[in-house]
Amino acid sequence: MELFKHTAHQLHKRLVNKEISAVELTEAVLIRCEAVEEDVQAYITKTRDNAFVQAQAVDAKIAQGQAISVLAGIPGALKDNLCTKGVRTTCASQILAEFIPPYNATVVEKLITADAVFVGKTNMDEFAMGGSTENSGFFNTHNPWDLARVPGGSSGGSAAAVAAGQAIWALGSDTGGSIRQPAAYCGLVGMKPTYGRVSRYGLVAYASSLDQIGPITRDVTDCAHVLNIICGHDAKDSTSINTLVPDYTKSLVNQVKGLKIGLPREYFVAGMDPEVERAINKAIEQLVALGAEYKEISMPHTEYALSAYYMLAPAEASSNLARYDGVSFGRRVEGTDIIDMYKKTRSAYLGAEVKRRIMLGTYALSAGYHDEYYLKALKVRTLVKQDFDKAFENVDVIITPTAPTTAFKIGENANDPLAMYLQDVCTIPVNLAGVPAISIPCGFAGGMPIGLQIIAKPLGEETLIRAAYTFEQNNDYHKGFPTLGEVK
Amino acid sequence: MDYEIVIGLEVHTELKTHSKIFCGCSTKFGSEQNTNVCPVCLGLPGVLPVINEKVVEFAIRVGVALNCKILPFSKFDRKNYYYPDLPKNFQTSQYDLPIAINGYLDIEVNGVAKRIGVTRVHMEEDAGKLVHSGATITSSDYALVDYNRTGVPLLEIVSEPDMSSPEEAKAYLEKIKAILEYLDVSDCKMEEGSLRCDANISLRPRGTKPLGTKAEIKNLNSFRSVQRGLEYEAARQEEVLEEGGRIIQETRTWDEGKGISLSMRNKEQLNDYRFLPEPDLVPIIVDPARVEAIRASLPELPDARKQRLMKEYGLSEYDAALITASKAMADYLDQGVQCHADAKTVANWLMGEVSKHLNNEGISIGACPVSPKQLAELIALIDKGTISNKIAKSVFEDMWTSRKDAEVIVKEKGLVQISDSSEIIGIVDAVIAANPQSVADFNAGKEKAIGFLVGQTMKQSKGRANPDMVNSLLRERMIIK
């Protein structure tokens, strides 16, 4: 099997056993990039030269017999909203097309310390607003399983890169499903950790109270390894949780006996693909057969979560994105005066969806509407959170589909923002509640991967990993690889 | 019609923490432009604020000193508006849950005491500074931004509309300044912008309750401006009302040079700040025990110090108030007393010669070239009779410029007072001999005549003769004659 199709933990063993070198591995992934990038278009910026420098350093360590981390020398990809010192960070927006941060995000620092190799910065929906990567200010990314389809989003480039073998692992960010949904669409494992588990310092904000960084990997084991590296308190992020980070690989246990699963009926919405529903039910049956217990539960405020999200996230975004004004960084269009400059700059360089959400959020916060929209949405958020609190009094995990359908065709929902927003209906409540959730492959429909979402209570990542690992070990869905680039 | 003036003040003060409110950058004033900056205060994509705990502590200190309730749960909010000195285009401030609320402050104007309500005290970040290319905004082709000040911690102290004259507003501001200085939380330099004041002012027919339409006056950059600006605005509003006009709610800017205020924007143009809870900061939880610990650690405040100066030093209320209005002045007095000088004498020197010299040079007591110890030594020389009061003034003059100790100057210039009666008798006799008419007048009962003779004797002795001895010796010798 080609090197680029392996998982990080497999490759780590081969590196340590000196069967391969980090440079060889990096080369293999970069050659793969050259072969398929034209079709997939996962990357906005590739950092080829630096990748080799990083790989050589790892080879030197191995040669000296030094211990290395599991991600050392393993090529990965970073979503382009994670700040990288000296490497442009665009958020897939024209306004930041030339922005080079003078600092690294905390997660990037942690990965550098772990000697990870960076292939590049991946495409995304502009400022992480979207679920298909069609809102990129640069180009569309294609789903490696079917190039006519979207890879999901907003971390579509990260998911596509890992699915296509252009990276072994990747980081994404998840505000309403932006890690889990593309992971589901691309047949990968994606986790949104508990809000505050991973430092957001250096993650370009979309909706600060919802954003969270997490891994997109080929299996649950890699997910645990990446979590071990990126989780933890950060003095630079006041909202990061100050508790010890467990060794998540200790939860890689093939055992769900006695695990109490809740299945919320509200998540099986109208418009759900029957094949998706079938796959979820089959997965539950399987887990029950493995010793888990299952019951139907009710989360009555689920139906309001989407609306609340589309008030709260845009409200925060309207404030977070106000700084893109052409004054001291980013692109500028000159104007007759400062107001004119603001208008021309933002009109020219922000995309349609970003403008839509800024307007939505500005409206929701305006005098006279603030209480009716913003405050009400905050109350709904509390109710949604209470739904989860109550559910977790009786169950250990909640299982739902990650998305109501498999990946849709590029352009299919482009003119229907509401249909697009509906793709997030199963993932959004998780962000509102701040709880962790993982998406894992659980089947195929028409050749496209289906994602199973497992949700746990705050800081319940270990439970998620155990449940997901058990399911994975009893199935082969994660072993599938798209036929992309192969001679047919 | 007789109108009552209604004034409320919003005071902004920069806190003198070493670092900024949300990052580690220096708060030093006057650094080279854009050198005290980092990704956080520049608002670069992806950065997050982290609260400087010192700011919270200072805010609690001020809240407690202003008799406020410290909220156990307070939070930061974003105040959204576009301005190029604000890199994020929002200011992180406190909106509905400020750190301190419902306090008060006692002031006194012309001997009348008054209690002014303090609505709230909240923490926020300062903005940067625009440097326009031309002389005025409108004549400038471009503006540059200096972000050094961006993120310097500010406290905003908002009063109730409890002041009814520009004098009261000035007294309130002076009291706030004194308290902030005593708490050692701010430099309070209005000229450097570390203390700023906006005023809301309206008129209402005397004896009525409802508030009239107010105008907000900005750019009141000195105590003098506060009083003058408000006097101007009260007169302007009265004129409008007397002519049957209507006050429009607006923001006006005070032009100290021209002595007028001009309209900046009216109510319709007021910003909608779209306040939003700051999602990047966690709420500030203040334990009541912490508040009590801070309360217990507060230094002596102006009112308490005034009382102490009256009680311990026997100063008049007027003198005590004048001296305690400035912490440095009161410190100077206390230090002088510690050096064994009589408090009243030090106070008189402070309000007399010292203040005169400070005012002449436009410097504050902190920069006084004569130390409290030096002044105490000078006073000791007077007490011992080594020099007279009059000579002491010239010695003080000399100390001010030469920085030398009083004793050194007295020795160098041979200014030691003549207290040897035989030496004085010699001069006195000569003066009596030279001024027979005055002697005759005195003996005829004209008490005034002795003044002239004393003056002559002092002149002859080059001011060094002990004046008391001169006086008594003159009387003695004239009777003998």
C-alpha cells in the first residue's frame, strides 16, 4: 500500500523502525499532492520547502535515537484560519489574501514542538462560514470520493486533503459542524472537542463562543494522538479549560459493555436521506449487540437550535470581522475618505455569504432588535444546553447522524442558503451546548460515505473515543480509500 | 425664568499599571510611535485578550473608595463602532454588569457640603491616537495612527446628574483626582490625557423635577475648561430657552482657545453600539472577602486626611482642605512634620512660598527642588533664632535655585541672626541718635513711630538683627533717653 494511504500511528511505527524516513514519507505525500491536487484543490498555500526542513530534522532525531512524538515527521494539513508565523493565513478570504501573521497559533506551536510536518494551509469556506467550501474566496474544493460533489465545510480542504492522501492528518475548526460534517462527507474521523479543551489563540475567529479546533484523521487512534498534542490550558486563551489532559490513547479500548446510548428522535428530521437513517440504526444495533444499552430520548429544543445559531454566530461574526477594514492589515481599496475606504474595501474583498452573515448579525444586535433576536437566541441556547444536561443524566452518549444526507453536488445548494444551513442541523446543537462530539464513518450511500455522530458530556472525549474505537474495530468503513487518481 | 443647572460627569482615567489591560505591552507614555504594540493590541486576526489582574484590583480599589457596591459577578462587553484608532473596530468595555455601582462622593463648594452620586465604575481599553497630516482634520490629506495607547487600561467613572453648578462639577472632578492619586492608581495628568472628562448638562426651571434635554460636552481638558465650558453651555442653553427655543440633544466639543463649544453630532447621528458580551473573556468573579481585604488595605483618603490634619496639627478646615486636595502636598506636610517641624508652620510655607514658586515655574509639588527635610531644617533655623523670618524667605529663594541646605547658605552668606544684645544696642543707639523726631513722636505716644525705627535698625543690621530684640531694646533705650 502507498505510504500516503496509511494512518499516522502506522507510519510512526515504520519511522521508528527505520523502515522509512520522514523525508521519504513527506516526498510521497507531496508527490501525491502533485498527482491529485488539480482535481481536488484542497490547498490554498503549500509549504513544500519547509516540510522537507521539518522532515529532515525528524530524521536527524531518529538517527540519534531520540524519542519522537507520534506525529513527528508525519505530514499534515492546517486549515487556513490557523495563524502560521511567516506563512500567509487567508481564511479563504480575498481580504486576507496577502496576510502573513507574525505569530503562530497555540496549536501550531504545539504541533511544531511535536515535530509534525506541515504540507500546507487548506481551503475552507471564507472565514469558516459555510458547509461546502463553496464559499471560499478562491476556488472550490472537490470531494475525493466524487469530484462532482462538495467535500463539506467549512473545513472542506482539510477533509479532502486527508481523504485524497494529500495529508495524513489535518486540523480543522468547528463552529456549527465544520469538522464533523466534512469528515462525514469524506469518510473520515473528525472531532470537535469540548469548548475550551483546545486553545483558540491564533484561530481566526468566526463566532468566538462556538469555535473550537479539532482533528480530522483516518481513524480514531490518530484522533486520540492528535488530541494528546493539541489539548490543554493556554494562558493566552481565557476560555481554555484549566484541567489536566488525560492520555486519550488509553481510551482506545474495544469495549462498550454497559455504555448507555441515547437516540434523540428530534434529530431524525424531514429531508433526511433514508439510507443515512438506515446506516445509523444499523450502527446502533451493532453497538447494542456489543453490549451497549440504548434508549430513545427527547431533546425538545432541538428544533430551535438552528435559528438560534443563525442569530448568535452572525452576531459575534459581525463584531469579529469588523477589523477587516483596510486600515492596518489586509487589503485596502482607497476611498475619498475613511468611511468610503471602509465601504469599498469590504465590498470588494468580502464574499457574499460573509456579507450576508455580517448583515444578519448586525441586525440582530441593533437597538430595537437586540432583545427580540439576540437575547432570545441566547435564551434558546441555554435551553438547548439544558436538553443536553438532562439527557446526560440518563445516558453516556447521544448518537445521531452527522448530517442528514451524504455530500451533495457542487452548486446544488448554492442559491438556497436555507437548504445549505439545514446540513448543520445535527451538529449545531453540540456547539451551542459546548459539548464534545465525534463523527466516524458508518457506511456508504451511493458510493458516498455516511457519518455517525457520537456526543458526550463536557470533557467526555474519553467516552467518545472508546465508543468510536469500538465501532471502528468492528467495522471496515474507515479502511475505504477513494479511487481517485488510480488507473481505472 | 430662573433655571437650575443639572450636570453629570463621565470621568475617564488611565490606570498606571505597567502593562496594558489585555496584553503584556508597556503602558509607558511618550514612547516612540507604534513601539508598545503586539498582535493582541493591534487586533490582528486570531488574537485573544487576557485580563490584567492588576486592572481589576485597581478598579475594586476605586470602587470601594467611591463607596460603591462591588458586583460579585461582572463581565466585559464589546462596544462596536468603526474608527481608525480602534484596531478591532470595537472597544472592550463593560456594559450592563460593571465592576462597581451605586457609590457617592462628598464635595464642598463655598463651605457648603454636598453628596454626589456615583452611578458606576467600569473597566475598558483605551483607543490609539490619530496624527493628522495637516493642522486640522479637514485640511489633512491623510492621518497616521499611533497604537501605543491602544489597550492602556481605563476606568470610566459615571456620576449621577447631581451637580448644580460648574463650580460643583469642578470640585467633584478635583475630588475624584485627589482620590485617584491617594489610591495611587493613576497619574491623573489632564494635559497628558490620563484624566479626561465629558459632561452632560441640562437646565430646568428651578423647583421642577423632570430633567431638561441635555447636551454632552467633550474635550474638557483641564479643570479650567470644565468650569468655563459648563458656564458657557449653561449660558447658551439659557439663552436658547429664554428666546423660546428648544435644546436639541447633541454632542458638543469645547474649544478652550475660542472659549466656545461647537456641535459635533445630534441624537439622530448617535452611534448604535450594538453591545455584545465579550466572548473571549470569562466573567469577573469577585469574592466578597477580596473586596474586604482591599477595603482594609486602602490608604488614608482625602477626607480622612483632612480630618487628621485638623485634629492632629490644628490646621483650619480651609487650610487642611487646600493641602489634602493634593496627595503630594499632604505627603510633603507629613514628611516635614516627621522632620520635627511645626505642622502649622510647614503648612504656611506650603501655601505661601512653596506654592508661589511652584506656580511661577508651572511644576507640581512632586518636582519641588526643596525637600520636606530641607524645609524643616530651614524652619528649625528660624525657631532657634538663627535667622529671622524675613531672612528665611531669601534663604528659601536661594535653596530653590542652588539646591543647597539652609544651614550652608546661612553660613556661606553670613546671615546668622544677631541675638547678641550688646551688638544690637550699638545699632539701636545709633538709630535713636539719627532719628530724634521719631523718638520724640514715640515718646509723645505715637506708637506707630516705633515701626519706622525698627525698620531702620533692621536695615542697618542688613536684616540680621533679631526683630523681637530690636523692638524691645528700642523701647528700653528710648525710655532711658
